[in-house]
Amino acid sequence: MTKDIIAPAGGVMTDEVGAVTGELTLATEIVGDREVILKVQYKGADEWYRVTDATIKVDDPAKLAEAEQQLLNRF
């Protein structure tokens, strides 16, 4: 799942480069069968960064899509 946003005040904090600002694209990624992470990139760029503290672990793999939507809804 992806979502285009304008960064909120202070930007979106990432593990790799700190805060990113401006026009961004968010994307979820399923890791294994029980974890969903949120990544961000500058809109149109090639590089993706992991959003700090944006991971959901699920007990039931059937709930992965719900977890993806929860992460995107943070922004």
C-alpha cells in the first residue's frame, strides 16, 4: 500500500537520515509473515527509508492488511 503526503511539521523521522520533509510517498512492507513496517521516500526518488517506530507485529497473518492501513493512517 502507498500514500502520497506533504510532511507534517517537523517532518517524518527515519532511522537512516533523520527527518524528511516536503512531498513524500509512504509505503508499507510486509516482513516475514507477521510484521509490517512503514517506509518513506521523497516523491519520485529511488531511495526508501524506514520510518522510526512504525512497525506493527501481528498475531494473525490474516490481519496484515489491517496493520498496513493502520500505519498509513498515522499520516
